[in-house]
Amino acid sequence: MLKFGIIGAGRLGNVHAGNIAQLKTLAGIDAQVAAVYDPKESAAKDMHEKYGAVIRSGPEELAGIPELDAVVIASPTYCHQEGIRAAVAADKHIFCEKPLCRDLTNSLEMLELVKKSKKFFAIGFVRRAMAKTKKCKELLDSGLIGRIRFCNVDLPLGMYRREYGDWFTDFDKCGGVIVDMLAHHVDLANWFFGKPERVYADGMLLDPAQKEPSDMVDGIITYKNGVICNMFCTWQRFGRSNELMEIYGEKGCLSLSGAETIAYCPLGGEKQEIAVDAAADAGIGVEEVKVASGYTQEIIDFAHNILGRKVELPGVQDGFNSIEIALGMIESVKTRQVYKF
């Protein structure tokens, strides 16, 4: 029986708890949500009532439970380092929601801390666990579209509803649309294209002077292998929403969108839709059906790694690489200068 502790009983904490609770059905793995910590007592109490999780008063007290196998960190971005420190000190396996941390200093500290641990660490870049992104990686590595030349990411969200007072509207705590939302596609770009060389970005960062919160960035990441990746991402309160990642090579183009298929446009040929076998079960408590199977799969894969069955998941270095680029984008927006790695 694998026993998990949850730090942060908000939306994602409950998503992960629900999937842990059904690991037996999903993957034949006996598992239990054994403990929970959330500074909001009502949130912790709700998880206790759903799963029988014991309530603890802080990250250290939760991670210190001897029989606990792993800690899932789903607290707000600016609190991640507290959970990581506690879990590493208690010698637990760790699943941490992205981003690694809000700032580079804490991110670098967590990188070094986790590297010294002998336990498994995974970071929650949910799109990496989706069947279609895994298939896209396989197709790129196979040389289907030849040498990759450039990539375009279009990620506007026209349904942003957060209000002031929510930590998601506090730039210093959440990092805005770059750190919170675009970080997923930054990670995918790193996975697909390798190491970045430089980034330049411009945008309108979250600012309390705005009547209502909104955010926007347009950035270009140039990778060491020459791939140029353009990224446009917004939090706005009206207009269109989209999720598109187009990858152009010398012999064709692959596109990831909200569809469950991969669009393939070969050089000189007609557009094709490549089918992908996605997980049948979307998981508990997930509204974003397009990425739901990823939430389920990443917890299954995390559990397999705890049991010694190696399954690829993004780790602490991937988390650091993504936040380094995201913070480089922010710095570029502020200074109007190219940020080099």
C-alpha cells in the first residue's frame, strides 16, 4: 500500500488526491491519501472527510509521518520550496506541481537539494504525460519532418476571471501568465528542441494599476541547435482562446492543438490526422478534458517509479530549465534586452 501526503488541498490537490484514490482501478496499485496539510482548515477537513486523510499542521509535520511513502506538493507557487525542503529532509518521494518555485534563487536551491536526495522527484508538467505529446516527441525523434526549423505557440486565454485578492493576480506570488501557463509549453519546447541559447520577449505584465487583472507576453526562444520558437500567451477577459503548437521541419509540420489527434502536413502532401490512443479514464475532479488524461497518467507513472518501475517523467532539472526561461522572459520584458543563458 503506497501512502501519499498532500500539501495543498485546493483544485489540483484534489485532482491528484482523486487519482491517487483510484490507482487500484487505474493501474492495479494499492494507494491511499493518508495525510493532508492546508492552512485553510476547511480545505484540509474536506479532504479528510473524502479520503480519511489525517490532518497535519504544516509541511514538516506531514512529511515526518514515518509510514508515508510520498509527498504531493500542490500548494501555491510561492510556497513550493517549503514543501520540497520538508519532503527531502524526511526522505520522501516527491511530486511537485509546476513551476519549481517562483524565483531563481529558491529554484536553484531546490535543484541542488533534490539532486542530493536518493528519492524520486517528478514535476507536474501535465502535458508531458499526455498520449499525444508523447507521440509527437516520438514522431519528431523519428525524423518524420526532418531537421526542425521553427515552432509557433499560440496560447491566448479569453476566459480569465481571477480578481484582485486572489494570489493568482499577485505577480510576485504567481509570476503571471508566463510562469503559470506558458511554462507548460516552455517545458515542451525544451523537451522537443534541447537547450536554449537566448530569449527575447515583450508584453504587459500583471499590474495592480489595471482596473481588472490581465496579462500578455510575446517571446522568441532561440535554441542552441538553431530552432526558433515563437510564443504568444495571454490572460484576457474577452476574445478568443486557443491552444496550438506548430512544429515546422524541412519535410513537413506537426501540430498539437485541443484535438485528441496530431495534425501532420507533409511537404508536398495533404494534411493528415494522426490518431493517438489516449487514456480512457479522465480522472476525478478534472474539468479540462483536453489535458485530463495527463493528470491521471502522471500520477500512475509517479507511483510506478516509487515502486521501482522506471517510467519517464519530467524531473527537477526540467523544472529548473523551464522556470529559468520563464524568468528570463520576464527580465527581457522589463529591460527590453535579450536574455542569454
